[in-house]
Amino acid sequence: MEAADFNSADPVAWCPGCGNFGIQAALKTALAELGKKPRELLLVSGIGQAAKMPHYIKANFFNGLHGRALPAAAAAKIANRELTVIVTTGDGDCYGEGGNHFVHNIRRNVDMTVIVHDNRIYGLTKGQASPTSEPGLKTRIQPGGVILAPFPPLETALALGCGFVARGYAAEREHLAGLILAGIRHKGFSLIDVFQPCPSFNKLNTFDWYARRVYKVGPGHDVTDKAAALALAAERERLPLGVLYSRARPDYGELSGLDGMKPLVDAELDNIDLSPALADFR
Amino acid sequence: MSEEISIRITGEAGQGIVAAGLMLCRMYKDSGRHVFAIQDYMSRIRGGTNFFQARAAAVPVYAPREKADLMIALDKEAVASNKSALAPGGVLVLDAEKSGIKELEKGWFNAPIYALAREAGGPLYANSVALGMAAALTCVEFDKAGEAVRNEFSAKGGEVAAKNALAARKGFDYAAGNMKARSFRLAAAPHGRNCLLAGNEALALGAISAGCKFYTAYPMSPSTGIMDTVADYAARYGIIVEQAEDEIAAVNMAVGASYAGVRSMTASSGGGFALMCEGLSLAAMTETPLVIALVMRPGPATGFPTRTAQEDLEFALHAGHGEFARAVYTPGSPEECFLAAKRAFNTAERFQVPALILSDQYLAESVTNLEFPDVSAEPPDRGRLLKGDTGPGTGRYSYSPDGVSPRPVPGRSAALAAADSDEHGPEGHITELAEVRLKMTRKRLGLKLAGLAKEVLRPTVVNPGSKTMLCGFGSSLGVMREACAAVKDAGFVHYPQVWPFPAAETLAALKGAGRVLTLEGNATGQLARLMRRETGLEPAGSVLKYDGRPFTLDEAAAALERGN
């Protein structure tokens, strides 16, 4: 497969210079490398600029409600475990509106890859603070600067036992494509938080701002060492990119028995014999 | 010889009142009686006062009575809070020592319930002592009580079952030996209504029979019984039951699995359903089939968690932002719950709309004996679901004369499956175009509603043209049926589906009626308003009950007498 095999005819509605373009390119590269056909892929999103991504990639897609991508995606994967399920979501969508689902779907550990376009601002609603905004960031709603402590997605995911935790950067397309591919190949809930500059509304965390801070985690990092991963995730001055943590653990399909069943979608619905159940009520 | 008897076993939570009640039901059913039993309990796991009241009769019964002829109270508080419900000439059995009651009122009878329980193994067995006493006091042979005990406790192991059987035996022997003069003789007639079922169980069996393979919910009384029953049979029927982190997750999971081609369902009560409203709207916009059971309890807010109401009719009709087509089923019996579930799955898939099933605590948890409905009724009809190599479609939301488009299954059909909560064009991509908006609204709303209206379940109409016609929906079926049989010149109309509203059928059913009254478990007459809005016919009044308790036959009959 080529990246162009995943081109969609739908015209893109992002601002020029948006970090989403880099993520889109990286995703197509990863999908080409993965080698699955569009009909074997399901892209799920909520609402936000990131959530438009499924319209711009040729695949099955479910563009649902703000904050609710994860439950819909998890259930679709449960319904058909043969689908490759990828969620494209944002910091507001996934960590704010959908925070409860973020927590519990890491616990649920359904095999899917969650790419969070983390621009640390609300783009679609024009520039309010997001859960990951820097304290002090001034917006029309927060004229004195953001006072809430930022939500730490990577540390939260690690604390919850997430089996694959990575951070990418929209400007590092090839690197990000590698993270996405590794996330897809990891069996279980994979989190990839992606730094995404928003030239329209986030004047603080710009491409230049990131360029001065990001660095790639070196080969010396043991990705199965959770303490080391937590230490990397806690860095605030320099910002590590790469797979922070990756360790196999039983996923939902294995623990629920789903892996031993025919995919639910293929179940025969005609002539279900109710008599064994009815016997209990006689 | 009595035609019927109502028996109330009462005590605090944790004393096994429900187990005793279920055993009573089985005992009467197996000894040639019909039963109808209600559960009245507090929102607590231990303490308080609960009761289980079974009505047993030689003829089919469908509603509770106001008073109990025989009452067995397991503690002092149970005596105090239930004595006013003792029928004239009724018998109340209590343990004076345990209850600390020194003076017995007329009809009260002291029995060493706890001494007998201790002889059998401990105070926990008092409920089985009570069962044995009820058997003796209503002249049921002990074998039927013993079988009921074995059935109830066999899963808990031989010792537990044996001790309970011993307790029942001791209760039976004591009552037969010492209280024979106080016993009732109850008529019996062999019957084939051999299933013992509550509404929640019937609804769950309907979902299983319909091919529901993914059930997800957040626990909330009184809807949890549906999840319990589906979970009991999940392994056998290849169903995944997933407890959601909240009702928002539940509804979005149900939509997600349904989008992926699997029959899916969720359920809740008012508060949880309130959280599902955006997801309901999502199902409508994405045209994804969705089945939700709303098992009502009194609100607002937390309300009465374990009691009954029909307060959410208008809520169910209007829930979800925006305008869209839906179906709302309001089954009136366990049989109708079973069929409504099967119907709801078909409607949801054929029209690609949300289908709601309204039940309530009373219907959900009242136990009755019945002949199980035909399981082959309403075979699965998946509508325009595309599976296999059907070739690329013309777009997920392509326009069609009936508003329903082909629905590809992701990974199973050649066409890609699109779903979008934004306004979208035929291909499923976001649009801002006014003309597309108009066409899509017409598709989702007008065209689908017209199709749904053609298939609406017809109301049950009994004794049309009577001087008084009662109208009700959902759980009031049984009480209206019995009340109208008991009172002269009375009939009723019962709606097993309230949306789309069967307006023409309503006008035909009420033609020539004297007085039209609605009978509803709410404070404002929501059905009366719906009828007026949809037909122009204004009911003369409403019989309303909103104290959290179900209508009794006595209340409904009295209301009819007043009406006449």
C-alpha cells in the first residue's frame, strides 16, 4: 500500500500551517507500512479539529460526539475484533470532555490506537484553555492567565497501567509515523500524545517553542521500565519524544473471552434457541 | 373456599424476603394457581422494611390487591408498618418474642418463627419457616413448598438447600398443628401457564432472542435486572456484557457496536437515561440502530430509587436535542416486554432509528406466571444492512423514498461505512449546504416517521363504547384489564406503543364512549396531554398515582365506580 491509497476526496478544512497536516501525513505513512486495506480500518473521532481527520483518510469512519470517541471505538472493536481501530482525538475531546472515558478505557484495554492531537488549546471554539494549556496562558476567557494545573496525560496513562505510552511531534513526521505503527502493532490500548502547534490560537506553544525543547528518547531508554517512563513523562523543561513505555499485557479481547469467539458481527441471528434459558423460568 | 388470596411476607432487607416471595410464587404456580406478585423494598441492603406480596388465584390475575389476607412479619418494624394493610378477617403471623410485641390485636397470631429457624440452623432460615407456614395456612401440600425451596437454593449447595427445606418443614408442621383454624382454603385449577417471569427478565430474554450480542449499561435500579439476566446467559448465547463507566459511555458504546454491525442495547432509569440523551441524538443523526430500555422510577433527580412511576413518558418522547424520528414501545406485561424487545431491534435496524422501550419498577420486578409467548415471533429483520461483496454503495446516507439508506458493515461489506454526527451529505462528509440540510432532515424525520407510523403496534381495546373508558400505557395493562372486568359498563384502551402515536386507532376505539379517563402513574396526566395533542380528543380526567407505589386493582376499580 502507498500513502496515496488513503487519500480522501473530502476537502480539508484546517487552517494553513496547522500541525494536523503533519499528523495526517504521518498517519498515512504508517497505514501504508501497515499494509491493511481501507475496508479493514476504522477511524473513530469525537468533535474538534483533530476529529475531522477521519474525513481526510480513506477508511471506514465514525465521527461521533465530542468527548465520546473512545466508548464508540472500544465497542466497535468488541463488535468486530478483526478491525484495526484508530482514534483521532484532541486534548479537549479526550482529556477534558471525555476524561472519564480516557481513564476507564485504559483500564478496559481494548486493542486500539489513540492519537491525541495535543495543541494545548481549543481550536474549533476559537482559543479557550484546554486541559493541557500552560498555566499563565492568556485567553479571552482566562484574561489573567490559566490557573488550573495542566492534565498530565502520559503520567496518568502510565499510572493507570496503559501498555503503550508514546509522545510524538507533528513536525517530526517520520518519527511520528513510526510511533503510530508501533502503537497499532501493540495489542491493547495504545496512547500517542502528539504535540501539535496551533498557529491560529496558541501563540505560546509554537513550532519554535517546541523546536527548542523537544528531543528524541535515545536507545538507552528501557521501554519496559515504568519508573524510567514516568521520569521521562514528568520532564517539563526538555520534552522527550518517542515510545516511553511499551509492555505486553492481556487485553480486553483475551480477558473477556472475545478472542476465542467468532467475531460478534458474524454471529448467526436466525433461529436462536431460547429453550435452554426458558427452562430456568419454568 | 376462596377464589383468591393475597399473602404478604415482610421483614427487613437481608432477611430473604424476595427469596421467600419467589418461593411462594413457585409453590402456588406448581399447585395449580395463578400468581401475581409485587416487590416493595427500600433503597438499602440491610434493615428497613420490605415486603413481597403474592396474589394467588384459581383464575389468571394481573394486578396486586390493596390488602393482604395473610401476612407473615419477621420483625417488629414489619408489623408496625404493614398492619394497616391487613384485610378484614385477615391473619397476621408474627414472632412475639423476636418482635417484642406483648399485646396481640385482632387477627394476629403468635408463632415461634425464630425458634423454628434456629432449630433448622439459624435465624437466617426464618424466611423458609414463613414459606412453610404460608403453605400450611393456605392448604398447599408440603411437597410444593419443598420443591420451591430446592429450586431457590439448589445453586447454593446441598447444605443450604437442606437447611432451608428443614425450616420450611418445621414452619409447615407448626402451622398445620397449631393454627389450622386460621387457615384459608384456596381453589385451584390446572393450567398451562408454567413460566414464572418478571418484566425485566422477559425484556432480557427478548433481547437475547432478537440476537443482541452486545449489552452495555451502568447499574441503576430498577433497570439492572435486565443486565443481570442477559449476563446470566451471556456465555451460552455468545453475548458480551460490558459494564460501562457511566451511562454516556454505555449509550456511545451501544451506538459504536451497532455501527459495526452488531445488535446492541443499553438500559437505565431516568437519571441515567438523562445522561444518554446526547447519544440518543447521535444515533438518530448517524442513523445507527439503537435500542434503549428506560425502566422508570419516581424522580426528579434520585427520587425513589426502588419504587415505581410512569413519569418519563414525555421525557422519552422528547429526549435528545434536535428533531428526529424514533419509536417508543410501552409494553404492559412480561409477554409484551419480550415481544417489545424483539420488535424494537427490528424497528431500530429497519428504520435505522432509536427504539425506546419504556418499563417501570412495577412491571420490571412484578412476578407472574404465564405461557411463554411464541419465540419465533418477530424474527430478526436487519433491514438494509450490507454484508458481503455487495459492491460499492451509492453513499451511506443516500436519499431514498422511505428515508432509509444501505448500511455497510465496516470490514464486512465492500463499501466503506461512514457515520457522522455533523450534518452531512450522502457520502457522510460534513456539509454546510442548506439544501442538503433540508433533504437530510426530511429523510431522518418525515420519511422515517411515516414508515414507522404504518407499523405502529395497535392499542388493545376492550369493551369499546362503555360508559367509562380508561386509557393507559405500559404497566397499567393488567390493572385496567381486571378493573374493567370487575366493574359494570367499563372498558379500556392500552397502548403498547405510544410513538408514533396511533391517532386514528385511538379515535376509532373511543368512538361512542361515555367518559374517557386516563390512568397514569404520574402527577400531571402525560398520556392525556399526548392524546389531546395527537387526536384533538380531550380526556374528561385522569386517575393519577404518584406516591411511588403501583395501582392496585381495588384503587382502579374504585376510580371506575366513581367515574360511572
